[in-house]
Amino acid sequence: MTRRVAVVGGGLAGITAALRCADAGCQVIVFEARQWLGGLTHSFHRGALRVDNGQHVFLRCCTSYLSLLRRLGVADRVELQPRLAIPVRAPGAQRPVWLRRTALPAPLHLAASLLRYQPLSILERVRFALAAAALRRVDPRSPATDEQSFGGWLRRHGQSDHAIAALWELVGVATLNSRADQASLSLAATVFQEGLLTDAAAADIGWSRVALRELHGDPALACLGAAGAEVRTGVTVRGLEPRGGGLTAGSAGGGLIAGSAGGGWQVISDGARTTVDRVILAVPPAAAEQLLPPCCLPLSPGWSQRLGGVPIVNLHVVLDRPVLDEPFVAGVDTPVQWVFDRTVQSGLEGGQYLAVSLSAADDLVDTPTAALRARFLPELAALLPAMREARVRDFFVTRERQATFRPAPGTAALRPPAVTAARGLFLAGAWTATGWPATMEGAVRSGAAAATALLQASPTDVPAVAV
């Protein structure tokens, strides 16, 4: 019998889960509150410009995300470096310092660049190499590792505040959306082990050559339709009810088990009820906690608030001439973190469109646009000398207040797995227990995990959750 599956949420996690289920022969219905698919990776128009809400990159090690792009038929719409190369600029410098990999195996592939990395002293470069070797031996799956802060671990391994800011956080802030002192050592170890310390090619950087809606949302809508799925955009799910009269509960191995008494679920949206056999809930943590029936997770009430969220702010600067001759540049000794050339993706004709991505932006998310302009335009000009002769045609700001969960020490205990204690109800989202930080790769992995769990579950399976 064909299983009828509801996927609530049309971000990357929901798209992945829905496609996996549809490809397996399930009858899939996707519910998305917004008018488009893509979640936090979307685009909008500002006049003639196509504007991405945020600047998203991926690495060669993001194999699940790359598989999704191939499934969507858009792998030719991204650029992937043949070899890692990051231009790093400091204020007033005429030329960037480059972090490049060689053909040597990891971690020796970065040795030549690190030896010449001028933002650090020679002693700091040596100490960085020793700490990197130690980080390779850290077990990111250990609960004890997750309880430690990345910044504390770095200082115990000889890293100065300057070295942390000028090199470790160059990568860490962008991938973790957190400063080292506020980040879990477990998640930081995952980032550096997967990206830089194990496979020489893993950290080659990729980015979209088109607006994000053309990379994710619109192709996903077409692929889901071709796979036979129904997509309902602009529909907010208000509740989930087990079909057959409430949740059944009992004991199994000392734990609580819960399932839908009559089998299946009612998905409640405005003025409508949809009956399905299975549900994948691929929404943000707060929405998930609100929609989940009691006793579904081994977490006490308020877990989503404790998991928290971290904002990302993007500054969009339209200039009358080109001032950056690379696809992107990273900044050190400056509040400017990463700058991306988005001219082609935006459709701008003449001039240049730069996007400044500011992660871990708790202190900036409520700053007025005029104040951000007054602060960051001089900083940007100090980083890119050619900008001093340019005229700013437009300056605007996008803010994602809950861009990611807060990757603090102890976070792992608040990230549930795909399988819940309610029969036929599964979770997806970059905030679930993927082992990765909140990245596009983590979101896709979570959607794949939820779909796999759903497809493998027996109709009578009722998982147990310890309480």
C-alpha cells in the first residue's frame, strides 16, 4: 500500500526528505508557510536586483548537499574551487595574504601558506600547527567534548587571543556562527576535522553562480512536481493530531512509548485537515516544540528556547565600479568578516554589488541601517583600497534573527534524532542530531536521515524514549 506522507517545512531539510520519500513511491504532500521553497536560502527582488537573503557557501566535503544539487539538476549552477584559495586582507594592506592548499596530503596541504601567513607571528604559526595536530585527535562524538568550549580548548593548547581571531575564527565564525569562546568543542572539531585536517580537498569552497531561489526553491518545486508530490505553499500548519483518538502510551524497557492509536495523523492547517500515514516535521525548533505532541522527545519543556538561535546580518553595497577582483575575500583585524562579489548573481549591469556577511551578529542585529552604513563603509574602504574612489549607489541590510541554533557547549543534549516516540512522526532540520553545525550540509543530512527512518520503519514500530 502506498504510504501518504506529509512533510511540514520546505527548506533544504524538507525538500530533501520529500524528494527521498517521493522517489521511494510515497504519496507526498509538502506544507510550507511561505510562498516559496528554500527556507533560509532564498532570494527576493529589490528593483531590478536579485538579492539573496544571505551569503551561503559550501565545501567539497558537503557530499550530501552536492547530491541534492545533482538531484535538482542544478549542479552546473555552482562554482567549486579546483583547490582551496582564500584571499585574506587586513586594513590598509595593498595585497591579500593567501591561504592555499597544495597537492600534499592533509594536514601538510596548508603548511606552505601557514608558514607565510603574515597576520600571525612565527611563534603563533608554530603553535597553530601544534594545536591543529592535537585537534585531529579530539573525539567530537564524546559528550565530554561537547561540554567544553572551543575557545577554552584553544587557549589550553597555546593559542593567543590574536591567533584565535586572525586564523581559527576566520573559518570558525563563518561555519559555526559563533565566536570560539561560545562554541562547542565538539562542533568545532567536526568542522576542522572534516574540512581542513583529514582530506586535503575537503575545504575547497563552492558557491552559487545564480540567485539562491534559482538554485534551490524553484528547481525543488519543479522536481517535486515531476516526482508526483503535491506542494502547498502559503499554508501554515497549526497542529498535528494522531488519527484514531489520541496518543497511546505504555512502557517498554523502562521507557515511555507513544503512537497514534488508530494509525496515521491529521495535519491541521487554516480551515483544513489532511489525513496522512506519516509526518516529517522539518520546521525550526520553536515551531517543532509547539507542534509536537507530549512525550515525543526525551527533553523537558522549553528545550527549543534553551537551544536558542543566533542571527546573521548581511550588508549589501552597490557601487558604481568594481573594487574587488576575486569572488570573495576574508578580513582580519577588522569587523568585516567575509565579502562576496554578487554582481553576476544579482543581474546588476555596470558597477559592482558586494555582500558583507556578518555571522554571530548578536551585537549588530538591532543596529539601525544608517549606523551600520556609517560604521562599515569606512571599514570596507580600508580593506579594499579601490573602494575609496567608488560611489555607493545603494546600501541596505538583511537580517536573519534566527539563522542557526546556538552552538554552545552542551548543545548536543538538546538536538533530538530523526525518530521520535510517536509512531509515524519524524524530525528534520539542521538543528537535529546530525553531528554537524547548522549548515546547508547539516540540513540536507537531516532530511535524508528522516526519510530513511520513515521508509525503514514498520507500520507497527513504536520507538521507546527513556524518561
